[in-house]
Amino acid sequence: MNEQWKPAPYKRVREAVAELKGLIRSRYPKAKFALARDPDQRRSWLLWTIVDGIDPDDISALTRDRSLDMQVEEHIPLHVIPTTDRSLFAKSPQDGEQWRWAPYSRVKSAAEELKATISTRYPEARFKLGRAAYQPVGWDLEVSVDVEDPEDVTSMVIDRVVDMLAEEHIPIYVRVCQDRERIHRHLPKALRKTG
């Protein structure tokens, strides 16, 4: 039987985040967390986790089975990402500092950098920078390109996008849209607009 996979609602994602945080804190009480949308999969969530002095592999081993059950059995698109990169985490209010996103001028520079990278392989690509459609904060660099698999484009820049988000606090995401002409060519003739 071919059943379509449908992600769990956000309420269930929040409950899963609380459960995984509890599991990690049961062994590592000083763990810190940052929840973010997966820049490559808009319906997935990343639970960035850091514990000072602990190997990230130990955190992965602790959460792997439960996290996998959540993904496969409960359709909760949540991934625990242990890291040693402290720049992902805002300072606590008692430190007197808050997480600050980079200014828009830096977002524009980041978009130009991503455009240049993508254009090396896809010179015909068209770009549009606008407010993030699926994120509470941030900007989408929409890429329109005639490509069979949009993942080919995303895979070119995903590591850099994650670095921009995590290390430089630049809230930019890349969304690849297949060129409308390609989609139009593959529609049955009866559905095509004539004009």
C-alpha cells in the first residue's frame, strides 16, 4: 500500500522538542538548545544542541533511537544536530546580550555571494530576494532555473547557507523553483494556456 507521508502538526513538533530536550537534560543538565527550520527542507526542524565538554557523538547516541522513531513512526520532521559551535546560541538575558541578526546590507551581500555561486553552474538562473515565506524571520533567495531536480541547485550552497545562519547570523534561505516554461512544457496540451 502506498501511503502518502504527511508531517505531524507543529503542536506535535513542539511536544517532541520538549521530549528530546528532557531526554538530553536528564544526562546533561547544562545542555543548550536552538530550534530552527531546516534551510533545505522547509517542513523539517533542526534542534541544535550543545553541551560544553561533551562529544557531539555522545548526544547523537543518546537521542538517535527516539529521534528516528519520531521521524518514521510519528511523522515528526525533527532532527537533533549536536554541535560544538557556540555562535548558534544566544547569550542568556543575564549576560545582557541578545541574539542579533545581521543587518539587511549583509543579507544583500550574502544573496549576491549565493547568486554568484549558483550562476557558475546555472548562468540562466533568475533570482529574487524577498521576505521568507516559511520562516518567522529572514529572507528567501528564490532561484528560478530550468533544472530536472531542484536539489542539484540547493546542494551547491547548503553548507554555505548553514554557515551564514549559524556563524554569521544571516537569516537567508534558498528556495529553488523550477522554471515555469519547463513546467508548462510538461503539462498536457489541454491544460496549457494559449495566448
